Amino acid sequence: MSIAIGATLLNSFPNNYFSSFLKPPRTTISINTTTPGWPSSPQPPSPRPPPPSPPPPTLTTKPIKDRIEAAAATDVQKYVDDEELLWRASMVPKISCIHVLNERAAALAPLWEKFFHGHEGLYSIYVHSLPSYNQSFPKNSVFFGRRIPSKEVRWGMFNMVEAERRLLANALLDYSNQRFVLLSESCIPLFNFSTVYSYLINSTKTFVEAYDLPGPVGRGRYSPQMRPHIKLSQWRKGSQWFEMDRNLALEVISDRKYAELFKRYCKNSCYGDEHYLPTFVSTEFWERNSNRSLTWVDWSRSGPHPGMYHRPWVTVEFLQRLRNNHTCEYNGEGGNICFLFARKFSPDSLDRLLRFAPKLMRLN
């Protein structure tokens, strides 16, 4: 099993992304080439017209999920070689890290290199970046060659959600990816890879934060035009930074109902990345969700963006508080490991992170 980690460098998710999975039936068009006024040659009697064709299938979510899974699965007939068959059967689950990145994408890469080092085969990485991003990673980097086809993404626009769905769709094509984490270029790990892997793979829940918030930045962003499909009582807010299992990831990339409503009506002061997943998951899959995020973010400062931590903030004591100064429920029991990642950390914090993290998190 593997964990897919994805990063988005900000792009959009086109409506026709899955059109190749859902091709309509081919239509035959007959063209009359007889010239008007010319006598036509005798023709055999016309056969009885065929019965009308059935209507094209409704575009439901099931075909998308089925075809993604079919693309990820392998034909049984293919593995006639025992060595290849046994290798495939022995694949362990992976965690997939999907990244949304901007022009500072590589700033904290050295810390992530230490995090992933020595755990090849247990993770996968997918990067969504700005189309204009032309910086490349060295060939020995874990990020080398991991960029997916990306589109423009703007803060506060629904194309951020489309980028997240695009990352998930790419990661789902690898069947060994079983857990999916969304990260950004300003995220850092709080624990070593072994701890993170065990926490995610053994979890019985998904981690999508969702809560009901009265006031202008919560319920005030709801559009009555979403009724009757989404009611005000179902409207939720939460963190963009999610972690989910394969089943929920399939539901997210297959969804059309909620995504179309949000794209149409969640605009201006409504930010889709703060409301789409929380509303969708809490309405349809609440029983499998923990209603919390695994990424720590500081919203104590006023303003539309969370606090940014620069070099002077990075101390052993501060990192320890982020790691252990919390209580939460995990698999039905209480614990103090509640956040596996944290943001936002600036590029100038890297030297201190590299100095303290290896010993504190036992990255080596």
C-alpha cells in the first residue's frame, strides 16, 4: 500500500477532464446525394425502419469510479510470468502526497527530501504547479518528474478545487495509493515518515475538517440558488488541507452534483476550497469522517490568510508544541498526536528547520 502525496502549484480542473471515460455512442449520419430533378434508378423496397435507439446513458458518478478503478487495476491475463505476478501481489499500500505549488515550490524541498529518504516504495508524489513555472528539480530529487499536466489557479477561485481533483485523479491511477494528503509549498512535516505512514494507513477515518459557522464568513457565503440540492443547514466550512482514503477520493473525483453547484454559485466572497469538500463530505460521508484536519494552521491573526512563520519563530520548543500540545481522538481513543503537518513556513525558516528537525523528528 502506498500513500500519495500531492502538491498543487495552482491550476483548474476542466469539466471535460473525464470525457475520455464517458464517450457517447457513435451516431451514423446518412447523406442524400441524389441530384434534384434527375430520375433515380430503381431501388429495392425500403426495409422497415429500425426501432429508435435508446437514449444515451445518464452521466452518473458510477462510470467514472468504475473506469478509474479499471485503469488502475491490471488485467489478470497479463501476468503469465510468476516473478512479475508475485511482485505485483506483494505491493504494499502507499500514501500519496499531492502538492499544490507556487513560484516558491522548491524553497522547503530539502526538508522533504530528508523526510522521504529511505522509504522508497511507500509513497508517491504528484505536483500541480503554475503552467508558467519553469524551475526543475535535480534528477536525484523525490520531486523530479512528478509534475502533472496543470492549469492556472488563482487564490479564492474554484479552479483551486479543480486542481485538487486533478491531483487526486492522477494519484488514483496507481492502485497501490491508498491514502491521499494535500500539501502546499509552505507545509512541513511534524513527525518522521514512519510515524506519518503508520498513522494514515492504520486510520479508520478520513480527515476533512467541516463545521457549521454562523456569520458572514460561514453561513453568509451560502447562496440560496443552491437549493434544493444543498440546504443552508448542510452548508459547512473547513480547512482546505485534507487527508482521505481511496474510497472517498474516488467519490470526490466522481462528483458532479456538488462541484457544478459550487462552480456556478460559489463566487466572489465565497471560496470553494473552504466550503466544497466540507459540505460534500459532511453531507454524504459524515460517518467515515473525523471532522478535523491533520495540518496545523494559525488563524489567530486577523486577515484572510493564516499566519506565516519566519526564521525567528522556528525553535525546538515551538516545534514541540505543534507536535504534542493537543488532544484529539484517533480510532476511537484519545491521544496527543493530532497534527502530522503544519503551515505556513517561509523559505527563510529552512536553515533552522534543517538544524532542528532531523534530531527532533528523528528523520535519519
